[in-house]
Amino acid sequence: MTIPLFSDPPSPSMSMNPALWAAALASGVLLIAGLAWASRRLLGLPVGTARTAVGGLIGFSLPGFLAGGLQKDDPGLYFAASLGSAVLTAMTFIVVAEALVPTGSLPRPHELVVATRRRIARTRRYYQITRIAVRHGLGPYLRGRRGRGRGDGASLARSLRLALQEGGVTFVKFGQVLSTRRDLLPQAFIDELSHLQDKVPPAPAAEVERVLTEELGESPYTVFAEFDPVPLAAASIAQVHRARLRSGAEVVVKVQRPGIRPLVERDLDLVNRLAATLERRTRWGPSLGAVELAHGFGVALREELDFHVEARNTTAIGAGGPTGLRLPALHPERSTGRVLIQEWLDGVPLGAADRLIEERGLDRAKLARTLLDGLLTQIMRDGTFHADPHPGNILLMRDGGLALLDFGSVGRLDARMRGSLQDILIAVGRGDPAALSDALLEVVTRPEEIDEERLERALGQFMARHLSAGLAPGVDMFTELFRLMAAFRLAVHPEIAAVFRALATIEGTLTRLDPSFSIVAAAQDFAAAHFTERLAPGALKESLTGELLGMLPVLRRLPRRFDRITHSLEQGRLGVNVRLFADERDRHVVTGMLHQVLLTVLGATTAVVAAMLLGTAGGPQVTRDVGLFEVLGYGLLGVSSILVLRVLFTIFRADHRPAR
């Protein structure tokens, strides 16, 4: 029994015998698998299973036509030529497929189904958002053009606010974030977006009870001795209910709104795509940093959806030491990712506390100072601070104290950032542009080339405008400072930007408490006092002790190393050893380039030798019609083709990601 090779038609006897059909099919599958494996190994990089299988199938089908002239008289050469042609055909298909459809550019089948569903939902939502934008006159701006007759002032800002308000929770939250970015938006937009409110009607009591039952494992009326189904407050992400534990403790229960997470994820995907479109199609998108802004917003909002994060944030801020501001105690034994149980604090939000302040005769200036000092203590001393201190998150207690609520959004600073921020405030207080320039360059990502003298002159002019005698500096001073830094292409670290956003958020509350209160002057005084505390004998001794402990290992090794250097210098054997390509990544790049060059040279050389052999007449005969030079020439031509295809495949592969 003989099994046909590649594209030979089945014999009549085989068509009548199922066993022969099965054997031929098994042989064909093995040949296809062998061709796919050989093609993948010869190309030298990971290739997707699907395209190697298709390449093997094509290579299995076509070479019989290419080598058909050798079949009758030279079966051995026919088999070798067919096998080589099959491998080359499979490799050629893979290289062409990689050039047209790079590996990883198409999703897997199950991913395709999921992606199609998401695309349909996204398209429907995008259509809704587009209709909202067009209805409010923002359509031209989505296409990167300026609307006629609307300008860039208050009317456009109002249209943007109304559109964001109608867009839902994610867009309202995004607008609230934008309202704190004085470094990016004109004042008209800041004023208008600051009016965005995410207060919405409360969720139905039955749905809230269902969420509580799922999270707590039993009905809230079983868990709590008392539970008020009417919420104290309702926002777009969560609502708060008052309750009493079996132990008698009064608590508040923060419950995530039912079904809010998939809605937020859908809209975050849309926000990211809109940001990418704006950055790609508009002139102002890149300067706004739309993609980075959308990414940071998404991270913060996802953290806000996880109440475990808020519980950890509350614990971290509470562990920092006294700040003059009270924090609610947590009940972690019953808290979950969607339910947070905290101590009940008897007070009113600061935004509605005017009547209580008047009744108790409280000192407004003292309240403002306590609030700012507490926030600055968190920033300067502890490094973990409340990043969203708007009036709704600040509670005026019945006893006259202040408390902070809602720690879903916090900022974090390391010791270096805290020191640099303090240096900025001290430099501003001293009116020293050189010190301010040095401190700023510590907290920004600077370009490769920067004119530091020009930056220093610009900062001097800035300080003359805002810090001259008789001027009362405000947060708008930092707004201009941010814009000056943008002009020099200095990118502010997100951690520092969070500090200024928190200060900008609290400014309105402070001036409402005491219209004469200067947040910049108070921050300067705080930084100076904190710096003075660090110079006190006890603090200075502690700081020096810490520095010396850190330097002690270096100091212990220094005499021995100095002795070695001087001895080598005396003996005339002092040298400097420089190692080229010390970084593994550099060696990898150079090795890859040399590899490709060598393969290209070998492929070209082999092709030239093959052409010379094929053009040479005479020579020994392998068979009656085929000479040795022809066999060697075609063999070398096949080797040359393999080398060239491998180089092309490596070029088309932009990276070495795992194949799909």
C-alpha cells in the first residue's frame, strides 16, 4: 500500500476502503502538523497556532503542483522538492499574514463575542452621549472644531456643565474633577463646573435591602437592632442610612447603589475613548493631557467603588497622629466592598452649619485655622491626606469640633515630596525665585533641555506680581504657577497636583467661614513653623541620628577603599574600568541587530551562490534529467528563502508578545 504525497489524487481502491481513507487522513494531519512545527521553528519567533495550522494546510496543498514535473521519473527528488516547497509555502503564508494582520491584533473567539457585546453597548451609550452633547451645542467640539457664535466663555462652560449633568454619574464625577484643575481650565469653567452636584433620588428600599442582604449574609433588620430605610443622604455612587447595632452603638451604613459598577465601567471606557479622540483630533487635547487625566480619573473612581479602599484610607489617616480633626471609627467586622459601617457623629455638614455657628458663638477664624492646619498636618507630617475636602465631607460637631468624612479619595506623599513641597511654600514666603526654582524642579518631570536662568526670571516676575507688599495671595496664584510650569514643559507629579487640588477644594470653605482668611499666608506660616520644629534640639538630634545611621555602612567602608586607591596610585596601577553594554537590554538590542544583519548577509550570499550554480552548465548527473549543480542550486535557493523569510518575519513582529 502506498500513501499519496501532498496533492496526489486518491486511487480508486483507496476510495473504496475506509481504512485507507483513515490512514491517509491521519498521514495528512501528521504532515500538516509537521509542516506547521517546522515553519514555526525556522521562523524563530512565537507564532499563533491558528495561522501556523493554516500555513501547514496551504503548504500541504500546493507543492504537488510546483514539483509535478519530477513525479514520474524522480520520486525521491519529487518528495524532497515537494517537502521543501511545502515548508517555504507555509513560511511565506505566515510572513504575509504577519505583515497584513500582526499577531495579537485580532481577538480570540470568546474575546470576540465579549468585545462584540461591549461594542454594541458602547455604541448605544456613545449615541446617547453624542445626542446630549449636540443638544447642548457641543457637537463641533467633539469633532475638534470650534462652535460658531458660542465662544469659550460662560455660555460654553454652562453648556458643558449641563451636558455632564445629564450624562450621569461618571460624567458628573469627571466634571467635579475638572472643576479643581485650575491649572488646565479657564476660571469661567472652574466656576461653572463647581456647581455640579451628584445628588440623585435614593434607590428603592427593596433594592438597598437586597444589596445589604447579599453583603451581610442576612437581612439588615436582623443584623441591626434598628435600621432606617430612609437614607440620610443619597449620591450617585452610594447612599447613607442611620442604624443602631445590637451592642447599642449608633452607626451610619454606607451602601453602594445597586448596579452602579457596570454603568461606571461602561462610561469609563467611553471617557477613555473620548479622551483619546480629543487628544488625537484637537489642538487643545494634548496640552490638556486628556488621556492621562482620564486614566487618573478612572483609577480614582474605581477605588471609590471599593469600600475596602475607603476603610484602609480611613485607618491610614487615623494612624498618623492628632490633627485636630476627628475621624469616624470603623466597624470592620461587618463592612464589605459595597457596605461600610462607621461611627455616627453628631453634627451638621459645614456647608449648612451657619446657623449652628451663630447659635454657639463659634470663632470662624479659629475654625478655618483648625481645618487648614489639620489638612496641612496630614500633608506635611503624615503624607496621607484627604484629597476631597469639600463642605459636604466636613462635619461641624455639636461640641464645636470638626470631623472629616468620606475617605474614598486620598493623596499620598513620600518624605522627599513632603520636603520639596515645604521648600516651595518657604521660598514663596521669602520671595526667593532661585529657591523656588530649585524646589519646583524637585517635584516635576523636567524636559531634557531647560533654560533654568529663564525659568528663574519668570518665577521672579511671578512673585513680584503676586507677593508684593499689600497684595493678598490666593489659590489663583498657584493656578498661574501651574500655567507657567506648563509653558516650560514641566509636568507636575500627580501627588503634588493632588495637594493643590485639595487646597483649591478647601479654599471656598475657608473663605466662607472667614472672608479675610488667606490660605496661602496660613500655609506659609504652617510650613515655617514645621521647619522651625525640625530645627529644635530634640528633632535635630533625631534627624542627625537617622542620617548618620544611614551613612554608617558607607563610612565604615570608606577608609579601606581610600587606602586601596592611594596604594594603587602609588604603585602606578590605578585604572578605570568601563564596561560597554553593561545593561542587559543594550546587549539584547545589539545582539538582535547583529543577528538580523548576519542572517541577511547569509541569505543574500546563499542566493548568489545558488544563482551561479543554476547558471552553470554541465557537471555530474544525479538522474537522467537532473544535474548535481541544479540540486545544489535549488537547495541553496531554498535555504536563502528560509533565511530571508525569517528576517522579514522578525521585522514585521514589532515585539515578542505571546501569540494568540
